[in-house]
Amino acid sequence: MKPLLSALTVAAVLGGVFIGASGYGHAADIADAQDHPVISRYPGSEIKWYDVQAFAPYFIATGPVTGYRKIDDWQETQGRLTRIYYELSGEKTHTEVYANYKKALTDAGFTFAAQGLFANSEQSAEIGSRKWLPVHFARNDLPPVGIRLMQGSSTSGGSAFLAASKERAAGVVYVVIAVTQYSEDIVATMIDVIEEDTVETDLVTVDAEAMGDDIDEYGRVTLDGLYFDHDKATLTAASKPALDEIAKFLKQRGSMNFYVVGHTDAVGSFDYNTSLAKRRAQTVASTLNNDYDIATQRLEPHGVGPLVPVFSNSSEGGRAKNRRVELVERP
């Protein structure tokens, strides 16, 4: 797996947590355990429990406790699940560990769905508190023994929680981190990594409402669900549901004009890919003109070939994501 961020870069910034430092280990780790390639340990931490499931559901709590052991807001995902429990001995605090992980995830381009930090062991209902964590993990079972994440001692301190995600060519990866101060000299950290797999990409299509949200926020939207014959600019019949939604969106935004921009992967010559990208954009525009009565002057087709990839072309997953058509707002 390709690291999300250079270990040296993060080490220089944080003096600690590494993103993408695969293979980093410790002599005291349990047998056959290792850091996940996406995000590794706070230096000095030891792996006390480790589990990998090829496919499993995971539930991320994203709201406060609203009743007895009850949270209303959840984000559900599923995929390859890696669970690693660390303990850090010494003078470090859970606040310090939390701050390092948060900074590292932010710098690596992750988007946060939930976060919270408590300096002491107060029983708040908010995300990340000592009261909140057991409700989150009630739906994501931990082993019954050996985990001190939610246990206490005479010198127990506060707690924290982070849940973040990042889109990759192979699918979305989620990182969920819970940290507690078990005692004045032990910090307990649980890291769950969920890797979604985009195996059923043919089921994805655009939605008029979602298109509007992307245009309003980013000024552009990828037109998922458009399919072309191999190496040609001919749309297949499977593209009709997407075309219906695109036309619906365009009619809702009747005063707006757009560039229709074709993109390709980097396989083949630049001139050929640029030409193919433009021809595909022209096909989409003309289909919307002819079959859906969208005015010709509202859609201006262009092709940029491989110039604006969204992922590396080194994998088939990345190349598939790079082959796309977008609508871009035009003044």
C-alpha cells in the first residue's frame, strides 16, 4: 500500500506520530502484530492486542450521548477492519498523543467526522468523553480482557476520540482513534482502520441533488455513471440513468452554463488521450442537446486528457478514477 504521507515530513512537523511509516515495530509487541501502513503508532507505544478481519461492519458514532447508553448519530461503513491496541508508558499524556494524531491526519488530507478531547475524566455526554466511549465501542466489540482503554486506576485522567476518512483509488479509508489516560504513566490508544472496497463501481451514478451540492461547493462535479465503449467516444445504454439525472440537474439550474470536460488516464500518447477526452465530452454534450433539449450554448465541451488526475496512474483503481467526465461551472 502506498503511504499517504511521507514519514520524514510528519516526523519533522510533529516530532512524533508517523503517517505511512509501514513496518515500524517494537520488541515488546505481541507476536505477528504490526502498525497499519496508513497510520502508525506514537513512538514508544507497544501493541498489546491486534486483530484483522477481511470484511466486517463498523459503526462510527458522530453525536453525543442522548440517553442511557444511547447515541443517535452514527456513520455506518464496512470493509477490511484492522484493530490495534497500544499502550505507552512514561511521562507522555493522552492530550499530547491526541494532538499529534489529529495534526498528522489533518496534514495527510483526512476529513473529520467526529472529534473530542477531555483533559480530565469528567462524565460528559459529548464526543470523546469517558461516558461516551463505552457507547461507541458497545457497537464495535473489544475483547473482554486485556484492554485498558476504558478502565480506570487511582490516577486515571481524561480521554479523546478522532474519526476521519480519506478517499483513495481503492476506496475510502476510515481511521478511528480513541485515547485515554489509564494512569499518570500509561496512555492507552485504540486505532481502528476500515478500508472500503469499491468493487461494485457500476452501481454508482450521479444524483441531481448531490450534483447541485458539489457545484455549489466546488464549482465542478464528476459525472459518475457514464460508460463509453472501450477506447471510443460512444456512450453505452447503461449511461441512461446518469444522463437522466444530469439533464434533471441542468433543467433545475436553467440559468447556469457549464464546461463539459473529458479526462483520461495516462496510458497511451498524450495527443491521442487529449483527443479521446474531447470527443467523449462532445458526445455527452451533444446527447444532452439532442435527447434532453438542453440548449447547445449552455454546454461547452473540452478535453484535457491525462492532465488533471485525481489519483496516481500506477494502479488500475487510480486509472479508472482518472477516466471521467466533469461538469465545471462556466461564467
